[in-house]
Amino acid sequence: MSADESQVLVGGEPAGDPDPKRRPPLDKPKTSFDVIIIGAGPAGYTAGIYCSRARRDTLILSGLLPGGQLVNTTDVENYPGFERAIMGPDLMVAMRNQTDRMGTTIIDDVVVNVDFSKKPLKVLTESEEYTARTVIIATGASPKKLGIAGEQELSGKGVSYCATCDGPFFREKEIVVVGGGDTAMEESMFLTKFASRVHLVHRRQELRASKIMQERAMADEKIEMHLGYTLKEITGDGRVERVVLRSNDGKETPLDAGAVFVAIGHEPNTKLFANQIETDPKGYIAVRDGIHTNIEGVFAAGDVHDHTYRQAVTAAGFGCMAGITADRYLAEH
């Protein structure tokens, strides 16, 4: 065999073929879909399942850290279908696998801009421009952080941002709640069902909560108020064991604690849609009939509009509603 005859074939042509016209064209990535879902938490994945089962060509743009707030949660025992608690990340992997099995295209890319001013709707990521006949926004909300030592390291190990999610794991523990609004009062009172004592820490001398909520919290013998204090740090060997309180005059007080619940609010992830999607005074997407936005063909699902319940199961429910509604919208248009 001559040297020419022994050339290695690449793509069906001899390596180093000088004529590029003879080479097969590279496949271009698909960029046009029936439905684009922005966000990959319980709402986004559930919407993907319903859209794909309806035989709609569906794309989920998950961002670089898919899974939503549940990826920072340890045991989840209030999501139906699991006799024993399931780890938050494991639940999100199961949802992703199920959505993928239904035929949804999932791309881990970050959306940087959208254009909902005309059809088709445009969604731009860091690497591509996509178009769709309908869009479901499921970008969720992020809890506001304290930004103190130990918070990040012990997140999911005693540091929590949801009392109804994690409160039952800390029975007979001394628990610290940080915040001064209605949410902090509600979470403190809820946590008294499990805690031996609840320490409510607020940086001002006066609470921001409504008077009736203040009165209820102050009347509860299990709740101890620490007004005019902030949390300086959270420490523990692999889990929360103690905190340090700092008064406004600089005095520091150590306190044993089994958990810290941060209740200073959430930030809806809606900046991307500014000047296009209507929001309420708190920045959450304003919806009608559960999931409709002010733009025809654009729907919202989950914590991006729901600041009342903020549960994985309710987010999934809104995802179901959005998926069914998107399918009906496409059928009508």
C-alpha cells in the first residue's frame, strides 16, 4: 500500500484534504423552539415535563447552577412521594432526569437578555440567541443573606432561610431567628413548636412587623427578643453550634444555638425582565389568573411571582399550570 493510500480518513475524507467544499458541513445547533423555559428549579422542570409530554418542542435554559434553592437544602421531607426525607440536590437531579427523559432540551447556559416586544420571542444567552413562540419565566427568588462569617459555610447545616422547610429538624434546640418583619414573627412562632427556645434578633430597637404580629410574638413565652442586636458570626464543627450577638454599642454576647433562620426577605430574580414584564412593588412578577404576565405568550411560575408560600411543591404546581397554559396558548395561536 502506498503512502497516499494509507491516509487516515477524517469525516469520510482524507486527512488534510485541501478542498473545504468537499467536507461535510457541521450541524448548527437548534435555536428555535415552541417553548423556552428560563430557570431550572421545581417550577421550570415541571413546566418542561408538561410541555414535552404535550409534544411541544421545549428548551430549558438552566443557568450555570441549576436546581434553584433546593440545591442548598439538605433533607427535604415535605415534598410528596418520598416516605423518607430526600436530599435537596438529589430531588433536583431526579427532576432533571425525568424532564430530560420526556424529551426536553436542557442547556446549562446563562440568559443575559430577552426581547418580548415582538414575535417570535427572543432569549439571548452568553453564547447563543434563541427564539420561541412562548416563554415561561421560572427564575425564582434568592433569600437575602446576612453576609457574616460562617453563614455560607454552614448553609444547609443549621443555617436556613425557610422555617416551614427545616424547622422540624431542630426539635428541642435553641434556635436563632434574624429579622424584624412579619415573616420573622411568623417563623419565630412556627419554630416554637419544635425549639426549646427561640431567640429573635433584630438590629433596631423597634420591630418592623405589624402591631398584631409583634404582640403575638412578644406574648409567646418561648420567644426571647434581642432588640438592638446583630449577628456577628455563626460557628460550629460541621453544623451550627453557637453564634455571637453584637449590640449596637459594640458589646458581644456568645449564645449556644442549634440553628439560625434568616428571615430578612427574598430578592426575586427579575432584573433581567426590567421594563418588559410588569412587577409588583416588591419586584415580583405581577400575574393574573395564576401565571399570566402582561405580555401575551409569556408566563411566570414559582417563587418569581409567589412570595406567599415559597415551597417546592407549590412551585411545581405553578410549573404544571404554566406548562398546560403554554400548550393551550400554542394550540389557539
